[in-house]
Amino acid sequence: MTYAFPPPESVSLAISGERAKFPVRRVYCIGKNYEGHVKEMGGDIARSQPIFFTKAAETLVPSGTDILFPPNTDNLHYEIELVVAIGPDGIFGYAAGIDLTRRDIQSEAKRMGAPWDRAKNFRQSAPCSKITRAENIDIQSAQIILRKNGEIMQSGRISDMIWSIDEIITRLTNDMDLQPGDLIFTGTPKGVGPAIIGDELCGEIQGLEPIIIRVI
Ligand code: MN
């Protein structure tokens, strides 16, 4: 096999306490998965169905990354989310991720009935912590928090999800395709809001490694 030019390096995430890396395949995301967030976005719980979208694996950045404020937005939003990492034998582990969103572009896309790619799938839009192996973690009862400059902006529990982890996995398996290396951002609790240049965002999920980024 020869290439016309060198292929990009494959994307991977660190695994807590291990030298081996988790090889990333695809990044699935689910929208509208916490009642409080559906309400704050003006949605209707009764008619709410899960919405799936994707981010390119290349949008992943590790904790400690300086995020360059993205172009063409006046409203960059944070969304703290549990990330489920799929391995060869089902759930491999969990991480804390931030689904960075150009909210103004998303609002326009919703009005136009257009895809969300420009709102969700831009450079550095998927900060994600190291992965912690799933063994011995009671993720259901874990608290999920986002702090902006030390102040708690988002707070919820994984058990508050509308669609459970198992339901999301079943749906992705039957409706799309789920393979080892895939990540799933599982939606955000209420309290999303803007981040501006200089802000430090810290996402914490009990039992997992934190995700800390700064917008520059
Ligand atoms: Mn999200």
C-alpha cells in the first residue's frame, strides 16, 4: 500500500493509569437527553426523541488544552457530558467530555432545518478526559458537574438521563453502527451557557478523570 501523501496520524485517547492508548474510531453524540436541558432549550419533553449527530475524531483534544476561540460565533457554549467508550467486549470505559457548541450557528441551523455540523463539528470542539476503565465504577449514581472559573454552572446526575446508556447503545447498534473505538457523548444536563476568551472550564464526573480547558 502506498499513499499519494502521508495519511494523518490515527486519533487516540489516554487511558487512566495505563501506557496503552484507546484507539478512537468515531464520535457519536446524543442531544436532548436530560429533561432540564430540553426545557432550557425550549423543547417539549413529551415529544422528545433522541437526536444523534457526530463529530470528527480529529475534534478531540485532551485535558489541559488551550482552546482557540472558534471563528464565526459570538456564542460559544459548554456542555458537560459523560462519554462512553466502546471496546471489543462492550463498554470499555468512561470519560468526561465537553460538547463545545457554536450556539448561534446551531440556532440558525434549527431555523433553516439544516444539519448541525457547523455548530458542533469544528476544530477542538470535543475536549475529552482520559478514559477510566468501566470495572468497579458505579456510573449511574455519579454526579456530573461543570465549573466555569471555579463556579458551578452545570450540575446533575447520570441517572437523570432520559435515554439510558444501554438504550443509547442498543439504538446506535440497530440504527447506525457501533464498533470498538467508538465514543458516545451522552448529552448534557441543564445549565449550559457561554464561554469567552480567558474562561477556564472544568468538567467533573465522580470516579472519572476531570477535563480542564482554557479558552484563549
Ligand atoms: Mn451536547
